Amino acid sequence: ILCSVQKKLPLMALSTTMAESFKELDTESSLGKALEMGCCIQSSLAKILAEFEIALEHDVLQPLNKLSEEELPIILKHKKTLQKLISDWNTIKSRLNQAAKSSSNSSGAGAGPGASSAANKLETLKEEEEEVKRKVEQCKDEYMADLYHFSTKEDSYASYFVRLLEIQAQYHRQSLGSLDSALAELKESHSQKEPSLAADTPVAGYYGVPLETHLKSLGREIALPIEACVMMLLASGMREEGLFRLAAGASVLRKLKSSLASGSNALEEFYSDPHAVAGALKSYLRELPQPLMTFELYNEWVKVASLKDVDSRVQSLQDTCSRLPQESYSNLRYLIKFLAKLAEHQEVNKMTPSNIAIVLGPNLLWLQQSTGDPMQLDLASVSSIQVVGVVETLIQNADTLFPGEVDFNVSGMFTPPTNAPSRPMMPPPPVAQPRSTAAAPADSEHAASPKARPRRMAGAPNRAPSVPPPLPPQPARRHSRDAPPSPRPS
């Protein structure tokens, strides 16, 4: 009986669905473990519910059904019969009174046939009244006996309702105990699986999370998306023309952002698409609840833009940078140092400090808007020009404003892959020849990114689709122009 009841419950259907789902997942994945635990707990809850329903039927519903279907109907039937007999009795007594009056009047008028008839009728009514009275007394006795019998079992009937509450309490206690035990086990397993994630880390990942929250939850100095994107660009994007300016494919960008948001460092496939990496970095900066250069210092940055004297501007920038929160300062320093290195290749990538500031400035600092007032929007448009000027000056004077060298791979997590990513590749012969003859004008790039590998191993086919792949000379010329220096000797 228990099994048949349990199988019919929706909880068992949910348990079966979870069981089918987690079989498709890795047994070590957090989602797989959660589904497996959910499957077990739903099955357990279904068993507890089935036991509750069986006990409820046997201990409460069946006795109460007997009461309502057998005993109470008899009592109510006797009550209804008694009410009808009393009504009949009252009617006969009324008729008897009228007959007595008629008989009295006939007696006063003298003897005759009318007086004899009235006397006979009166006698008949008296007999009927006596019969109905006897039936009323008999039915009344039966009704009272039923009531007395019911009253003797009143405590038993009340106990059924007490038993109902006991069964319900037991059901809820067992369900709560099973849930608490499963939750504790699941949370412990989840915390062991991902110890670096704080409880208040948003489910959506690291995009849109306040910088200080993100850094504190992961125990980092540099935001994970910033460091990952910078390392990928150092390895394969410094000589990419129009970096940060040209848009990437929406699907690739979304996939990269999802990978970064999940905390994954398996990013090999994205090294060959620098524009997607640059887009992911821009998105992270723009989606910060507060810009990297902070709302509080917005007016200070704008004032610096109005200074004409270069020395005064640099000095003011130093003062403003020193007032940044430590988290913002560290990440801004890291990013500006990288952008300065990017500008060193402006002859190839066409990204001068001015061009970089135009595309990245609005993502580093913007006006906090509380309303959609047109005047405020115009002010934001004007101030964005000033922001571009400030960011350009930061890039041009990176070594002065942020002295010292930067260890770009701070966490050591993001190392360029040793093997080419699985992307469409140019035929080996035309690619290998320009690599072997590539000049070494970019030694400084290798110094900053000692593990960087030549990007054209996988990136060339994505650059210029107008050049037919079967013609070796065209890719060879482009490769010789853009290829990073050959790998360092061991």
C-alpha cells in the first residue's frame, strides 16, 4: 500500500525527473550533486507523505466516516421522526379541543342524533390522541437513548481530531528533519567544492558586482576579468589593428563573458579572438556599479581636464589618483600600465593614447545620473569629452603617475597556452615562413609578456576574410606585418 501511494505522489515524479537529469552531468559538478541530493530528498519526502496519508486514512478518516455514515444518520432519523410525531400530536389535540366544544354545545341543545354523533367523534379523537402520544413517548425514548449513547463516546470522537493533529505534527517534523539534514550536507559539499565563493556572491558571476565585493570574495588584488583579459591581450592582441574599437561577434563575446563570470581559467580558445577579449574587458568595466575612477572623484577628474599646463595636469592627476580607494587604485594602475604598453605598438595597431581614451574613457568614468533630465544628459555628453582627455593623459604619463613595474600575471592563473587553440588555421607552410623571418622590433613586448605566443598561429583566418586562404602570398605579407616576435630561446 505504501509503495502504491508513494508512486502516485507528484514528489515521486519530481524525484524521477531529477534522477534522470543528474545522470547526464559530471558526478563531481555542484549541479550534479545538488540534483542527486534533490532526488534523494524528494523520494524521502514522498515516503513520509505516503505514510502520513495512510495513517490519516486508518486512524482518523475511517472512524469519522463510520460516525457520519452510520451513527449520526440514525440519530438524525429519530430526531426527524420525533418532530413529525409531535406535530401530528399537536394537530390531533387541536381537533380534539374543537370536538369537545361541539359536543358540549350539542348536549346543551338537547338529546338527538347530532349529540350522539358528536360524542362518537370526540371519543374517536381521544383514542387517536392517545395513540399518537404513545408513539411520541416511544420515539422520544429512542432519540434520547441515541443521544446518551453518543455522549458516552464523545471522548473517543474528540480523540480522532487529536490524533489528526498528532499525525500532522509528526509528518511535518519528519519532513523538516529530512530537509535540514539534506541542506546541511549539500551546503557542506558545495562549500568544499567552491571555498573561494562568499555567500553573498551574486549567482550571475563577477560582472555587475561591486569591485571591493569581488576582490574580497576571491581574495584577489586585481579583478579576475581584468587580469584574464589583459593576459590574453598581452599574449595575442597587442598588434591587432583597432583593438577596443572594432566589435566582436556577439555569440563569442557572450561565451567569453560567461566563462569569465564562472571563474574559469580555461580560456585557450579565446586567445585567437582579441576583439572578443577586448569587448569582454570593456563590458566588465562598464557594468561595474561604480566606475573604476569612482563617482566621488568625478569632479576632481573633470577639473584636471581643464588645466592647460602639462606639469600642473600631471601633478593634479597624481593627487587625484592618491585619493582613490586602494582597490580602485590598484586596478586602475594595472589597467593604465597595460594600455600604455598597447600604445607602444600604435604604428601597427593604430591605437594611439587618444584613440584608446576615446573607446575606453567612458567605461572608466561616467557621471552618476539620478534622473533622465535632458540638461543632465547634455552635461554628461560634454563631460565625457573631458574624461577622454584625462584618460589620455593617464596613458601618456603612466610611468610618472604609476611608478614601478607591474606584474601583469598577478595570480599566476592565466598562462598563454603552449598549443594552438582549436580554431581554423592557415596552411602550415605559408605561416611558418614569415614566423621564422619575423624581425625582433618588439622585444619590449616579450619583456612584458614572456609567455606570449605568436597570435597568427590561429588568428590569421579571422582577420581578413577578403583574402582567399588558398593564396599563400597574401597571408604571408599580413603575417610578417602583424606577427609578434619569435618565441624566446629557452
